[in-house]
Amino acid sequence: MAPFDDIASALAGVGPRLKRLRTQRGLSLATLSEQTGISKSTLSRLEVGQRRPSLELLLPIVRAYRIPLDELIGGPEVSDPRIRPTPRRVDGSVVLALSRQPGPLHTFKTIIPPDRSTPTLCTHEGYEWLYVVSGRLRLVLADQDLVLEAGEAAEFDTRFPHWFGSTGTGPVEVLNILGPQGERIHMRVKPDAGNTDAIE
């Protein structure tokens, strides 16, 4: 986007922000006019975009609202941060994506049924962190066969053969964070000491 377009876009957003600020604070145009010395008609035209905002007009308004000028000009719109994941079934488990922005790390909540208890090991590039929210998780990593209780976490290099599922005694709820090779968090499951590809 060209600099001129950036300026035009920033100025176009001033009116809606002015109206939102005034509405949120429960102020009438008359009250804001008294506080700023700007006529009601000018304030109204600013809010609907019929009057071009200038420093002469905006400075008294930001003083009245006690906000920095850059919050009014060019401030990014804050979208709703809540994530409403859509459950989907993957190999019998229910998976909910807990992150929506594209990036190196992906977060999921996985609900594993009791009957997913037969290991089928796989390998792939990346790094994975698991946290058991409820139930008992069976984690097979290379030649290790582990059981993680609720509140326990594991972290491992997914280039090692691995699988996780239920112990067969009930469903398991797990938080997963998947990252590219080299992305590590804090805790890790110790790999086989004899493996030449062992994690540092």
C-alpha cells in the first residue's frame, strides 16, 4: 500500500473511533462540545466522515478523552480474541484447534476415546509438547512405553517413532502444541541414550 493510501485509510478510521469512544463513555455531542470547544455540528460531521480530521480538531478531543493521539489515528482495530473451535474427528479422536493465526506453532485440544489404545508408531519432522488435562495417557516413544497422569507433560522430537493414546481405562483429554524442528518448550521425555540422533 502506498504512503498516501496508508494516510487516507488511517483518516477514514478516525470518525468511527470517535463515535465509538463517545458512545462507550456515555457522552452526548453537547457534552463533548462543552469539553472541547468544538461545535456539535463539527463533531457530528467528524464522526460520520463528512469533515476531514485535523490536529486542530483532534487535539482537544484526545485531551477530553485523556487518550494518546496515536490511539485515535491509525490504531489497529481490535478484533474479538476468542477462539470458537469446531470439533473434528481424526482417527477416532475429537480434535479442536485452539490457535487460528498461521505460524510455526499450532495448539490443539485432543479428546482420545478409551478404545484408541493400540500403538501405531509414526515419525515426522517437528517437535511436540503434550499436557494431560484429564485421564491417563499412554505415550510410546522409541523403545519407551510411558503412562502420563493428569497434570503431567512431555516434550519430544517427532523424528523419533512415537504414538500416544488411551491406556484403555477411559478417555483422555490432552493439550498439544506442535512446532517445527528445533522449536522446544521446557520439559522433554528423555530419548534412548543409545540413539545417535538423541536430543541434546
